[in-house]
Amino acid sequence: MRINYSTGAKWEDIVGYCRAVQIGNTVEISGTVASDGSQVIAKGDFYGQTKYIIEKIEGVLKQAGFDLKDVVRTRIFVTDITNWEAVGKAHGEFFKDIKPVTSMVEVSALIAPEYLVEIEATAIKIS
């Protein structure tokens, strides 16, 4: 059975995606940026954006009945890899003991220049 989790953002229908998709014991979470739906959060701050994004990911996981401990993969896209330590510090604050597999990749741009970080996640519930 497939369950789509939507934020209701107008972009979801325009682009044809949703925040997360659950099939069975697995949830895939779309690329997530530091936005509350109307504004960019932590402008110019790689650490702040990363922290906000992971909290946002945690919210959709909880909505689906999952937790950060169920995350097995994160994919981190950054606009400036020289800020990897700030991004890594924030990621580590949530995942230090969980230790999902991850990638951090520099990209030339995200959807808007104010976004510095975008993160995708995969969670699998084993219980």
C-alpha cells in the first residue's frame, strides 16, 4: 500500500511530487530545503539550514509513524562544499548514534539562491 504525505505546497501539484512516500515499512523523503512554506529559514547559514531541514524531515517521519532512528540514508546537497563542516556538525547532532549512510555533494545551485542545503532521506522501520 502506498501513502503519500503532502505539505499542500502549490509546487507539489505543479511539479508532480509530494513530501514523502511510504510503501510498507519504507519512507522516502523528497529533497528538503530550509523553508517554512513562505520564507527561507537561516539565510546565509549552512549550519542553521541543515538543522532546520533535519527537524522538518523528522516531522514528516513522525507523521508517518517513523523516527530519526529509522533513517538509513541521507543525501546532502550543498552549494559550497567548503562549508561541509558546518553541515556535518548539524547532521551529526541528529545522527551521531544512528549513523545512516550518507553523501554530501556540491551542486552549482538549488531551486533558489538563498537555499544552501537540500537533504533527502530514506527510512526503514524494522519492528
